[in-house]
Amino acid sequence: MGEYAVIGEGLDQINFNKIISLNGTAAYIWKEIEDKDFDSKMVADLLLAKYDVSEETAISDASALVQKLVENGLTE
């Protein structure tokens, strides 16, 4: 399996200490939400549609992922 990474656009965003490595699940979510308005509920719905997880787990994981994206400046 390949590796996935996300890097912000533009020269001012380049900081190789801030390259975000994504596992397969996070890469799937990233591809689904890229260039779209999204929130934790949308991400949780994507997890529920693709994986056999409880709603509670999906909501928790989605919230954590969205928080990481925001913290690392990967959202607008």
C-alpha cells in the first residue's frame, strides 16, 4: 500500500516539519472532502458509509480528524 501526505498550497505554507502523513482511512476522507465545505458530521457519515464502526466511534474519529486538519491549517 502507498503512503499519503497532505501539504498546504503556496510557498508560505511549505514547512517540511508540518507535512501531514495520512493512513488509508484519512486519505479516503481527504479525497472525499477536498475542495468541499465539510464538518464533523459529514466526515462521520463518510466513515459510517464505508466502515463497520459504531456511530459513536465515527463521530469521535471524525471530530478528531477535523480538529487535526484545522490545527494544521489544512482548512479554509
